[in-house]
Amino acid sequence: MKYKRQQAAALRYDEKQTTVPLLTAAGKGIIAENIIERAKESNVPIIEDASLVELLTQLNVNESIPPELYQVVAEVFAFIYHTDKQMK
């Protein structure tokens, strides 16, 4: 069995600053572990989607997500918004 290194990506969306989400962090292995740990420490929701992360890690940090990912990223943000609203 081949071991696959963990991957992680972090997105940020601030409608006052930009019209599309930006990739704020991405990496594999220890970098991915650090991204996940920082998200947990900051109570940032974590969504596991290996296919999406694979695509996001091909972007540069601070790069806008490409149009072909708008729908799936919008679904992720909608899920987070809905979950956050239920927890309050």
C-alpha cells in the first residue's frame, strides 16, 4: 500500500475586499498538518474533500480561485455558513 501525504488548503472570502475567494494557504505533509492545526486552534471549520484540495493546492497562495471551482467552493462556504448559524 502506497502512503499518500496529507494535503490541506485554506480559503478566505471577504466580500468587502474581493469578489471571489482567495487561497490563503496550501501544502502537503507537515505544512498540511500545520494548516489543519491552526484551523482547529482558531475554530475554523474544516471540510474534507480530497478532490477539491488536490485542485486548490495547484494554485499559488493569495491567488483567486478559478471560475471552474466557483460552484464547489460556493457549496463549501454555504455549508459552513449554515453549520455556523445552527451552532449559534
